[in-house]
Amino acid sequence: MSNVFKNKKINLFFAYFAIIFYLETLFKIYKYGHVFNVGTIYMFSFSFVIALILSLVTTIFNERVNKVLYYVITSFITFLFLVQFVFSGLFSTLFSFASIGLADQAVDFFGIVIEFLFQNWWWALLFLVPIILSIVCHKIVNFRRADKTRLIINMCAIASMSLISLIIMIPGKDKLYSAYEFYFKRNDATLAGDKLGVLTTMSLDLTRWITGFEEELIFNGNDSFEESNNPEIEYNELNINFEEMVNSETKSSLKNLAQYMTVAEKTNKNEYTGMFKGKNLIFILAEGFNEIAVDKDLTPTLYQLTHEGFIFNNFYSPVFLSTTGGEFQAMTGLIPTQEILTTWKRKGNNLLFSLGHAFNNLEYNVNAYHNWTYSYYSRQVTMPSLGFNNYLACWNGLENHMNCRKWPTSDIELINSTSKMYISNEENFMTYYITLSGHANYNFGGNYIAAKNKELVNHLDYSTTIKAYLATQIELDRALAILINDLKEAGVLDDTVIALVGDHYPYTIDIDTINEIATYKKDGIVEVNKSNFIIWNNTMESVVIDKVGSQIDVLPTLLNLFGIDYDSRMMVGKDILSDSEGLAIFSNRSWVSDKGTYFANKKTFVPKENVEVEDGYVERINNKIANKYAVSKLLIDNDYYNYILNK
């Protein structure tokens, strides 16, 4: 009897299933904070199917080849989970194959990835356990070639389990964010990973990346815009006959877009419309800026600008794939998924209402400046698409005016080397700055700006990470002070508006460390993104806005303030100063509204105190957000702004 058990070896199916289910469960704990929910059932069934398929593949050759294939496959699966572990840890969303189009920036994130792995080494080690055990225990796995009967049985098992996996999803087919929806209708890897498992989600993502995929728009009448009968109300809209286009279009995506536009929300012109008409605009996308950087003593200029002008008390800068996502939101009023960003960078779509185009049409002197590599995030393609044909950065000319060889470079040098190029009291100007001094990593060893300003933060009772972060934001603060002084000396300060948003919160800093300095305890999904939106003019009275807003609302808000014609139906972001309902949307489809907060991964809505929430409210907002995601992609995929121009 002992000899029988001694010679008994583990079937490849069980080896694969153990590895896959272990990794799926581990990732579920790491990313979603739980193990058991309805998604565990689907994860189990799909893991079963994948294990069957892989065991079939590695039993059709001779023992030696099967063994090599097994190690290659298990190593690859482990690598995929490690990629998702790092990617989701840094960017709060799962990696999509569409991000391969953004891979030219991967080298620049190498240091951040290494630091992340060092900080989370125990998790990384846990993800490596299967490959370690596979090497140690390779002698107890059966790699022998299967006979024809076994192969037929395996294929029948694969077909049966695949069918079962699909059938058990049917009861939830009419529910938003159900496993069925993510498998067939909805494209959101982060939420799908919790419902279907990482490997199934990645296989769906790969298929959709290759073949193309469009989410269905939801036309149920619950969120159709009802235009006011009050003749005194004007809307920000252009004379575009979308009703006629619904009837004349033959391409389904264009027809669906036109149909959506006929019921899409449009925002009203209001008491602030044209408030800054004829003034200059300096718009700053500030690297890593967040409300935790604002301090009356350390960053007095930021403190002044966030406590004067328009004061937005409930503004969020959601992370959507680092700086490029923050830039896309603020410049287009659309939601940036990985697919959308890749398409935009490849096509260089003409984004009709972006600040560059809008102010070019007013014959302003329009310029953009960035104190890092000009081609980073494919900006040599995207800046012209945003209307910034006069774009100066490192290695296309700015290196002749400042030191571009430090990491990160100085925002002070950026302002000193460029402000005289455009500040004038003879012609109007619109200038776009993309700063860099606030970039990670936040330490005093590898960060030039943090080391430069170290003495200014040494006295603080915070961790080294927070002190280094604040040191980088001091550079931004002093650059702003120089800019304001340059405007004052040129006699144009009163005629210039400064607008500033952060591209994202400092996402390389973990939530516990952020809460060292936060004025209230933040969660790592929603409130960690809360920030400031600065709109400031030296002559204006302060205006306090409590309505919820976010990065996608930046562009329509500025266009309205400058009295620039645009069509509010063709942006998913809305003018914060209009009467539209306040809403901030995050990368995992969680959201904050004027009535409460919704955590998509838990399907939990937390209402604000003393606020009445009507029946069906959460479902209506979820459907609204699903449409905003779908429309953002359709607009970019179909180069819709160019299409409308040609129409």
C-alpha cells in the first residue's frame, strides 16, 4: 500500500487549479479587501475552466516538453498577477492591454515600481509562492502524455464547465455591475476582477483590445434631460441638429452618439457666464498637487490662492493612470480609460473645445510649457490636438533656457525661463503649464527638489515621506509667487486669471501616511482624491462653492467663465457653477455626489447627513456614469469633434 501512494503523483489539473485559485484569492484580499462574495463563485468556476484548458495543453506532448510548458505557463501566470498587484497598487485600477500603447513611459516609472515592491515586499513574496512551490515540488507532478480517451474527457469537461460558468451568471443579467454585465456588456477591468477573477478579466480585455468593443448606452428615460420652459434660461449649446443625425446616420456608433446627444444634459448659462471675458488665462496642471500640500506657513501662495477667488470645498482630482489621465480630464471634460488614452495618443484627435482651440479662436497668444521631455506621454501628438501648436518643453528647445538634466526639474526655473516669452500688456495670452517639481519619489536621496528644500521641512513632525512631499510642493508655491510678481510688474495681474489643478494625489504615498497630515481621516478610494481647484483673479470677491465637482468639470467651468461658446452636451463633465447636479467619478466607478458617496466594489451608498435620497437615485446615477464612460470612448474612437466640424 505504501508503494502505491509513493508512486502517486498530482494531476496537472489540480496543480494548475491550486495555483490559479490561490493567486485569485490572494489578489481578491489585496485589492478588494475580502474573499467571500458572489464573485467568488464565478471566480471559482472560471478558474476551474482555465485549469482544465491549461492541463489539456500540457498533456498533449511528451513528458519533457509538458514539464517545460508547465513552468513557462505558471511563471507567466505569476508574472500577470505581479503586474496587476503593482499596477493596481499604484494606479487604483487593473492593467489593461490597451496600456501597451503607453509603454514608452514604463522606464520612467521603474524607480517608483521598485520603491513600491520594497514597501510591499511581503505581498510580492506571497504572489511568488506558487512558482517557488512549483520548483520545489516538481517531482510530485504528473507530466506524462495523456491518452486519447483522457484528452476527449478533458475537452468534454472544458465545454461543460464553460457552459455552466456562463449559465450561472444569467440570473444577474439585468443588474448593473453584475458578473453577466461585465462579461458581456460593460468594460471595466477593476470591478470585473472582483466579479470574474483576474485571469478571466484579462482574457476578456485582450479579446476586446484586439477586436474592439463598445459599451452599450442605456436609454431608459430615467436620466433624460428635461429642458426648462423658462425663456430666460439659456444653455451652453451650439446649433447642432442631433435629431436629424439620428435619422440620417447609418453607422451604429454615430447613430447611438447622436441619440444620446438628443437627451444629454446641457448646462445653463448663469451669473458667472462671461465673468472673465477678455482676460488672460494661465492654466497650471500641477504634478502631485493635493490639498495636503496647502499650509499657511510652508506654502503661503497656495494657501492664498485656495482661500481666495473661487473656493471649491468639494472638489476631487481622481487618479486615472497618472498625469496623462489628469491632463485628459482637465483638458477635454471626458473620462480617460486606458483604451481612450491609447487611442487619443495614437490618433491625435482634434478636441474641439479644449483650451488651446478655444483661445486660438479668440486670437489669443496661446502657448504651452513643460519642464520635462517634450514627447513624454506622446505630447508631441496630443498638444496640437488640444490646440497648443506653440509647445515648448525639454529637448525641443526649453533646455536652452533652463536646466533639464535634474530629476525632477525646477518649477521655479520653468517660470523664470518662460514668463517673459508671453506676458504682455499689448495682446491677450492663454498659457498652459505642466509642472514637474512635485513628482515622486518622495525622499531626500533621489529627489533633487526635495533635497533642495529639505531644510525648510526638517522641523516638521511628520514621516520622511511627507516631509519630502511637502518640500517638492514648496517649489511649486515659490514658482507661483514669482509668476504673480511677474504679472504684477508687467501691469497685467488684474487682467489675468490663474487656474490650477493637481494631476492626481501623490499616489505613491500610502493612505496611512497621507492621513498623518490630512485634516480628517481619508479612505483610499474616494476621499484620498479630494483636492483643490484654484480659479483666482486679483480683483474678484471670493465665492464659496460647496457643490461637488471634479477634474472633468474643469474645462466647461472655465469656458463658461470666459464666455466661450461650447456645447455642454458633448462633454461628460459639467460647469460646476451651473445648476447641474454635483458629481465626481473615480476609476473604479465609485462616486461622490451632493447627496452621498457610493463605493462600487461594495455596492454601498453612504448618504450625507440630513439629505433626502429618492427611490432609484443610486441606480440612476450608476446608469448615468455608465453612459459617461461609454460616451467618452465613443467620442474619441469616432473622432467625433472633427466629425461634427465637417458636418
